[in-house]
Amino acid sequence: MRLNKLNIGESGIITKIHAKEPLKSKLLSMGFARGERVKVLKHTLAKNTFDIDINGVNVALRDEEAREIEVMKES
């Protein structure tokens, strides 16, 4: 499942980053790495942008960035 498919309040563990450079380096520098837990705090109605919590830090991602991150949804 991709990060952009999670709903508000849902969380998951990153399993893979599909992005190509330079986006992949940008995501890694913000803490988006395999094994990290992410939680969707909020998103716009059209899901164009997402506010994500990763390691206690709030990060805003666009839909095209969030869809490059594969997660395993936590139950």
C-alpha cells in the first residue's frame, strides 16, 4: 500500500521508497527510510497534500511524493 492511500489517523511502517533521485535523497534526509513508522495527521479534501508525523516531526508531502512511499498499514 502507498502512503497516499492511508486515511487520517492511520499509520504504517515504511517498506520501500520507489522515488528516483533527487526526490529519494530528499525523502531520506527528512527521515523517510525503511522500517520507520509514519502517521497521517491530516490531508486536504482532495488528498493533494498530507501532513505526516515521522519520528515526532511533522512533514508536509504532496500526493506525488506520498505515492512513492510504500507502507505496511498498522492495525
